[in-house]
Amino acid sequence: AQSVTQLGSHVSVSEGALVLLRCNYSSSVPPYLFWYVQYPNQGLQLLLKYTTGATLVKGINGFEAEFKKSETSFHLTKPSAHMSDAAEYFCAVSDGGYQKVTFGTGTKLQVIP
Amino acid sequence: DAGVIQSPRHEVTEMGQEVTLRCKPISGHNSLFWYRQTMMRGLELLIYFNNNVPIDDSGMPEDRFSAKMPNASFSTLKIQPSEPRDSAVYFCASSSRTGISYNEQFFGPGTRLTVL
């Protein structure tokens, strides 16, 4: 079975500050890991993904995440928050079977001017 | 590609009425997922299909909910009879295991259902 835990349902940062959204996963096989972003009244869209290879993954809008197997973590970071980053972020894990993806409960990011 | 298409985008109905939500996945994708999102329960997987066959419907709340995928380009989620607690945003997503997609799911814009 696979699962995802996102620490913090709400995170607030000042504009220009570091963004850090935490995600820990559980998987019985080498996982595929994803971060999705959801803007208000929209569907989820892929921010970045880890499959194999380099453990530091870069995504859109300046976000990146690092896969740490020893810590079973896949935290999302961005050096400098922008107002447009305000959204809800979902971490997700897949074990590859039938392409099913298990989503975390989401973290709402607020960016304070 | 037009992406995942869902219709209608908004649906307002009265308790007891039948509701049908529709989804057209991305051409070539072989898996399709129905999700429900509410403030209280977050994002829930209801059912998913692989090659038009239902694989896991354990997330379907009760017998009032049913889903079909008659062909690779169309799926429906039906609620009969609808209840106010079914009010939510329903998302359809599709994915393909071919190439390097690695199970990335592409989401539609969602259908916002309100049951009065």
C-alpha cells in the first residue's frame, strides 16, 4: 500500500521568502512522486515529478523538490515566493500499478505581501 | 490536444433528481479516474478504469453512484437519486503508461455540482 502525508494544511510565507512544503510518503516499491498545484476554481496541474535518476527535480514556476529515500521525503521548495504562488499544493505517490496515484490532503499556501 | 474535457462545468439540481457527469479523456490515454473534492473530505478517488474496465470502485460512496466507460473516449458518472451531501466538485483525470509519462495524471476542469 502507498500513502502520503503532508505536514501543515496551511502555510503562510511573505512575498520573497523561501517556500517549503513538506511531504513524506510510504511505498512498498520504488515510488513515482509528484507535486500538483490547484489554483482556485481549477483542476490540478502537474508541477513536477520524480521517476528515476536525479533526485533533485525542477518543475515549473521555479519550484523544485528533492527525493530523499532515507527520509522517505519529497519536500517542495521555491527560493522566493511570489503572490501568484498562492494556491493549494498536493503531493502524490504512485507505485506504477494501473497508474493509480494516491494524493495527500493538500497544503494551502498563502503569500503575504 | 484539448486536454481532458468535462461537462457540464456547473450543475444545479434538486434532491432526488438524476445527475450525469461526462468526461472525455485525452486521446491515447488508457486510464481514467473520477475524483470528488469537498472542503470537508478533500480529494477522494471514486473509481478508476484501465482500458475501459473498472479496476477499483471502492471509493464510490454508495449504490446511488455508478460509472461507465463504454469506449476509450468517453465516461460517465451518474448519481441517482442525488442528495445535498453529494454537492462537490467532481474531477475526471486520465493518464497513460506509454512513453515517459510515468503515471502522470491530467485533470479536467471539474464539474461543480450543487444539489438543493
